[in-house]
Amino acid sequence: MFTARTDFRPGRVWSRRWNLCFLCACGVLAACGAAAIILRAQDKNPFVGDAKAAKLGESQFRANCAFCHGLGARGGGRGPDLTRAQKRHGNADGDLYRTINEGVPGTAMPPNGATQQGVGMTEEEIWQVIAYIRSVQAKAPAQIMGNAAHGKELFYGNAACSTCHMIQGKGGRLGPDLSTTSSARSTDYLVESVRNPSRRLAQGISEAMKEFSQEYETVTVVTADGTKLMGVVLNEDNFTLQMMDTREELHLLQKDKLQSYEKIRGSLMPPYDQKMLSDKDLQDLMAYLLAVGAQ
Amino acid sequence: MRSEWIKKILFAATTAMLVSSVAVCEAGAQVTAQRLLDSGKEPQNWLMYSGDYAGRRYSALEQINISNAAKLVPKWAYQTMAGGKFETTLLAVDGIVYGTGQDNRAFALDARSGRPIWQYQRALPSDIRPCCGRVNRGLAILGDKVFLGTLDAHVIALDAKTGNAVWDITTVDYRGGYSITLAPLVIKNLVIIGVSGGEYGIRGFIDAYDAETGERKWRFYTVPGPGEPGHETWESESWKIGGAPAWITGTFDSATNTTFWTTGNPSPSNRGEGRAGDNLYSNSLLALDPDTGKLKWYYQFSKHDEHDYDATQVPVMVDQGEKHLIMQANRDGFFYVVDRRSGKLVYATPFAKVTWSDSKDPNGTPIARKDASPTLEGNRVCPGAAGATNWMSPTYDPQTQLFYVTAREQCDVFSTAPQAYEAGHAYYGSAYFPNDDAAPFTGALRAIDPNTGKIKWEWKHPSPTWSGVLSTAGGLVFTGDAEGNFIALEAASGKALWHFQCGASVYSSPMTFEMDGKQYVAVAAGSALFTFALP
């Protein structure tokens, strides 16, 4: 709000009105500040253990949150499993309130009311949602099954995950960075992504984020000079394509200049079946991802 | 000598004043009700939301045409510096363009340069709760005033020369979940508006205000009260919170003195339990007398809707010889043609993927499948909650005689989320989320032949878009996409002739105007307004 105003120079015909608006804006900001102090003071959910409030919260959750977090809060292709005891962006009631109300910058989690999906929740309704989340979440952090150290060896060794995936700065670039994936996706989703990577590609969060929804579709093109390139789509529209080939080279192309263009709604990643990765090894790999994600 | 010199100066000064007063006249001519009726006679201007009373979003300007569209270049941009969706359609009046921005901004710009003449922003209460973004789609104009509907459910008349508020009236207490996002429609001396709030269990209405004073002249409740026809289509007290908002600008047939308005979903949006019946006049086309607000007839599209299929798409008036029709590509996936004298359906045929209905009643109106209702576990239905199209304007081109609409191909999983009504609180009774299909959602600009309902051509969008469509006598249609492109296509074939990357999704319907003999095309994208013309 503030920055939007700085381009209005004083002395213009409308300056008085803008000054008034400026004062109003200051008032609103002051009010917001006061509200923030009140909310900060209220870090405790007034509905702790209130089953009725949790039930109301479930309806709010379905209308406002299930789009990404799934109907039972167990996560999905777009948002974390909230039934886990440990929440990435803070575990206390006040943390959950802040996460819901303000969103998480740099992630797909929008501020309350800005989802283009639900209609925004009142303070009371947010607390009801938190009561609901508490009612369905596990009582204690899940014991990580599997051997994380062995999982790490697999990731960088025999399973060759690091050819395309990066964790904490080490690994390849062709696939998604997996440093925080385990806290942003349900374990079922991660397992499926290994066993059957093309079943569901990484999903764009919503149309509002469409410009940034990298879905890792596979693309093959033949350029004007006859060069054949295969890789993943970084972005595209009707007229242009931005892709990374399997050698991690970027190519910025105009579609009408290509000899051919073929996009497959499938992943370049091979399905890791039992022969390539046993259930035990998969469990170890998950243990590694969970351990990294919890950091 | 000296007196001669003074005379010269006086003469020069007077001449200068005369010249400047002529300029003032040019820029400040009054927009009369007659000019609005005859808007086709001044294609250099764009005097109302859809360009004309027929709602065609068609312009007779032809300087930009299929032979030169490839040479279009940007001329100026105007930044609102505001976040959120920028949905405005500009008005263009004698060298000035008027528009609205997010959070009830309004502005008047020099149409030649884009430089602001005045800027306005309403100080909104902090507890407004518009359902779907802090948006506004534009202004209406009459005389020396422009009219703005606000997110706190006021209607405000602004002085067209200064942006000062001339009058400001409350339509209803916004705390009940009401807001206004549409561009008003001026008919004669009345400013006609409708309300949003179908997600809050409001009782929808359409109002008319005296343009001079702001005095309310009539109100038509879109949910009939006790004793009124249609009241019996609501279960017990459900009518009180029945929804049926009217949030897209209507059209006007002066030959029969009838204004056509469309309405949105019954509340709660996706849960029919507790509101058994057809739920009139939700999802309907209403023919009203603009002088009195009396209902002449209605046609209901999807009855007892449970999928949020608001019928709030511009009802476009098209004449075919002796046939006087309304055409609407509806959010429920059907293209409807209705006789606008009788209100009788001519036909309805799908223009996008539809699974909610597989049969029709004897009149040809689609009937919902019983098993299409939302369930607790979730039920996959097409189109999804955002619809096969939405509020973005279609266009009818009298040259090609085709109807162009932005179609969205997205199915959703609808699940119930029972909730009690509480005034001013979200009241969906439901949740929906994208289905798990492997295929991505797509969209298309589709050209429909209204004689057959068949799709003559389509321009595929990589993802569903929220851009409206403009057609011009230059043989062109203009539209935008979610990837940020603004595109000119040949109206007859759908061939893309030109595009410009705006840098953010287009959430608006384009318009065109002429200034200094130069035709401009304008569209809002991101937080900026862009204009284009030939070099």
C-alpha cells in the first residue's frame, strides 16, 4: 500500500485526496499493527479440545484448504500432509495461525482469503480449522522407519537419484529439488512418484500460480538446423518454449521456428519397480528424504 | 499605438481562450442517454461495459484489420500498482478513457498518452469479504458522472472531470456478505446494478438509482418473497438466504423497453439439501422493465443448481431477420439461444465437456443427472466449479455471424461440507478440488455458429484462461491467455495474426477506441493496462 503511493507527487489537483488516503492508509496500518499485537498476544487456540469447534473447522477446512491438503488433511499432490505431528512452518497454535493467516512466502501457501478458492476465514474460523487439524493429527512425530544413512547412499549411489535431483545443493537439475519435498508432500505421494513417476506429474498449484507451475513434462524438439533435443519443459506458451535438455542445457525456442515439437504428459524418470529398488531400499530412501525434510 | 498593442494582446488572449474552450468542449461533451442508445454511431468511443446495449463487444472500427494486425505495437501502459486480478473494461469518451482497478480504484486517463487526469480510491472497511478477489469490472457513464459499484456494496457517482464523489449510497449492509464488482448499466436516467454474494447466503437483487441524485427508484429481488410467484420453489425459509446474485452487467432492448439480466447460483452453492425446488430466479435470464423493475418473463438455465453454475454471463442480443434472440454461452457448458420477446428457449447445445446433464425436459432445457450431486467423498463432474466459461465477455461479430466464447475444459471433484448459515460468513456447503486426471486442464477460444450450435473453429489455450473476447469490423477477434499473451486472430478462421506478451495472465475483456484518427485496442493484464495501435 505504501509503495503504491510514493509515485504521486504533491501539488497535483488530486494531492489532497491522496493525502487523505495516505492518512487513511496510515490509520489502517496502525489498526493492522494493533490487530497484529492482539493476535500475537493470543497464541493459544480458544477452542483447544473443543469437538464442536473442530467439527465446524472441518467444514471450513473442506471449503478453504482441501484443494491442496486433501479432504482428510492427509495431503495430496499440492500440499503437505497435516496429520503429521511435525509441521514445517511451526508447530505451536500461534505458528499455525500465522501460517494460515499470512501464508508462507516462497511457497504455494497463500495468505488467508487470497486463494481465489475459498472466501477467506474470520479469526474464529481459523482457530476452528486449527482445532480440526489438532483433532486429526498424529499424537507424536512419526518414527522414521528405515535407514536414512543407507537411503542417502542409494540417493547418491546405486539408485542414481542424484543424476537428476538435488538435495541441499548437491545433485542434478533436470528433476525437482527434493530438499524439502518430504515436508511438502505426503509419503504416499512420494512413494508413488518413485514407483510410477508419470502417474501424476508435479502439479501447478492453481491458475494464479500458473506462470510458475513447472510440471516436468517431457518434450522432444527438432530445431531449425535439425538438432534433436529432449528434456523437460521449464515453461511454455502458445508461441515459445523454455526447456532444459538431458545435459542440463537451457534452450529458449520459438515454436514456429521448430521443425518438430512433441510434448508427452509423462516423466523422463524411469519407473523404479521392485527390481530396480526393493521395498526395503525404498523405505530407506524415504527415511533419508524425511530426515532431510525435517531439518 | 499603445492601445493597438493592447487590442492585439486582448485579441490573442480571447482567441486562445476560444480555442481552449473548444478543446474543453471536445473533451467534455456530455454523454446523453440518446448517445448511449446510438452508441453504434460513434465507434471511436466505447460508452458502456459491453460496447453497446446488445452486449456484443463488437466494434465497427476497421483501421486495424487482417492485413495489418501483424504490425501492432504497444502505445502506452498504465500501472495501478495494485495486486490481485485486474478485470476492468475501459470506457472511452471523446479522448478520455475511464477505468477501475483493484480495491475500488478508479481513474480517468488521457487516451492519447495514458497520463492520469484523476485517480480515485475508495477507503474500504477492513472487514469486507468479497468471495473471489478484490476486483471491479468497470464504470458506467451518463452526463458528467461515472458510476462505480464498490466492494462494500455502495454505488458512487464520481464527477467525470475531477473524480470527486458527487453522491454515495449504500445499497445494503455489506456485512451480510454483499459486494458489488460489476460495471453498472445506465438506461435513460437510471443506473442499474446487481450484487455479488452467492457464497455468503445473501438474498440477491437488482437495483436502479437516479443518476442525478442517487435516489433508489426500484429493487427487484432475485429470490421471490412470500406471496410472490416463484416463492414456492424454495423449501421453508431457505429463500431468505437463497443467493441468486446478479454480478454481470445486463443488456437493453429499446424496441421493447426491456433490460436483460442474468443471475448466479442458489446458496449454498454446492449443496441442495434444505432448498428443495427449482430455486427461482437463480441461474436465470430475467427480462425486466427498466422503468419499474417489474419482471416481464424469466428463463431458468440450470434448475436447483449444485455445482456453482452461475448464469452470470453477458446475455447477448442478436437479431436474425424476424428473430430477436438472446445468446448465452453458459458456465454450465451449454450454449443457449432464447427468444427475447417470449422468453422461450430455442435450443441448448454443449460447447464444452458436460457430464452434469445427459437429458433435457420437453422444452429442451438440460436436466441435472441425479448422480451428479456432490457427495461427502467427492464426485467428479464436468464442467468444474469455475465453469465451461465464466464472467469473461463473449463477442458476437455481425460480419462473420459467429459467437466467440472463452471455453474452459476443467472437471472438478465436488464434495459436500455441511455448514450452518451464519450471516456474513462463507456459506458454500461444499468443497471442490481439481480431479486427478493425468491430462492437464486446457482452454480454447471457440467460434460458435449460432444457427447450428456447431463449433466452426477453435484456438487452443495451453491452460484455462479468464480473458474475454472482442470482435471488430477489421475481421479480427482479440483475446488473452493465462500465459500472458494478448492475441489477434482472424475472425473467420481462427488463425493467429499477432500476439504480445503482457507478462501476467489476462483477467479482463478487451475493448477498442479511436483517438486522433488512430485505432487503439486496450486490455488489462497483471496490474497494468496496455494499449496497442499501428505504428
